[in-house]
Amino acid sequence: MTTVPQPLPQNDQSAIYLSEYILDINSGAGFLSGLNDMELAKIRKSGSRRVLSKGEGLFFQGDAHTGIWIVEKGRMRSYYIAPSGRELTLAYWTPGHFVGGPEVFGRGRHVWSGDALEDSEVLFLSGMVLRDLVREIPAVALKIIDGLVAKGNCYSALIQMLGTRSVSERLEQLLVILASTRGRHEGDAILIDRSITYEQVASIVGASRQWVTQSLDKLEKEGVLTISRHQISIFDIARLSEGQ
């Protein structure tokens, strides 16, 4: 029997990445939560704030690791570029998550890149600063561990999706994720405000823009959904959830 995912409380601040485990998609989002005022003040004093414009790069594949960036406003994207030039989006990260890992202490080189999906603000903590904070504030060590566990689960889920699901199934699962994290009920439909382009969808599911356009047109002809300039209306979430 197919279990039909129900929309979670609407959350435009939800992370987005391919996963079968929708309820866990925001694990690791509370990097600074649970710390007392003195600990937070220490962290903010030790870090440096950076403001990014939409599309601006934060770190790049092959660059040396220097630390991590905690997202405080906006959305950041992690992505990988293959030697062929093909680009794959790994995840969209929202406030509370950190980017720049998995090496948090400033060793090795980045194996993917990060940029801003919209105007954003991040708090940078260098590897050396993080080492000092871990020694002074044990709770920071636990936060780092929790965050790395969440990242590990994220990329494990992504590998599973890429390795076991067809591109059509990945597109359908992405629509289910968007409906569950950002959808709202209106009558018999689940409405999703369009904050993601066809190009972005293609980069997430590992397809061409043309293929995404054709596949969404097919779903529209089947009565599963309709797409307007400003929103996606899903009428048959069970059809998208088949096989889950």
C-alpha cells in the first residue's frame, strides 16, 4: 500500500536535497541553537560575517578548506562540477545549516562548490577558531558532530537516490519533497510557490532542462499537476509517491 506524504507545516526555510527520508531533511539545522547567551556571544565575536549577493560564490571545488560558514539569512547551494563540465546540485541549505564541510578544521581541499541562491548572510568560523571553540565550549563539539552526521546522512541519501532511482523517479521524488516541505493545501490541490527554475530542477535530478520540461508537460497532460508562472499545483500526490 502506498503511503501518501502529507505536507509538513509550510516552511520556506527548509533545506532541499534528494532523499527518501523527508522528515529528516532539516536535521543539523540548529548549529547555534541550544547554546547560552555567553556561548553565542563568544562564537559571534570569534567569527566574521559575510554578505553575499545572489549568484555569488562562497567557496570553490579544489580550493583549500579554511573553515565553515553558518547560514544566517538566505539560501546557499552546494554543487559539483564533473570534468565534462556537467553540474550536479547536491543541496540547498537554509538558515541554521552550515556549509563548507566535511572538513571543518581547515585541512584538505573542497570537493564541491558553494554559492548563494539569493542575497544571503553567513557567519564564517575558521578551522583554527573552531578548534579553540571546541576546547573552550564542549557544546560546540557536539554541534559539529550533529552537523556532520546530518551532512553524512544527506549525501548518503543522495547517493542512494542517484544509484537506485531512475531520473523520472528522482523528479517525482523532488516534487514530493517540495510538496511536503513547502506545499499548502487548497481544496484538492497542494500548492507550491515557484521558487525553483527548470534549470535548477534539472541540476538537482541530474537531467537536461529540455527533459525536465518534457517530463513536467507529460505529468500535466496526465492531470497530476499544473504549472503556472508563479506556482505548481499538485492534484495527484499519490501518483508521484508510487513505489515509495
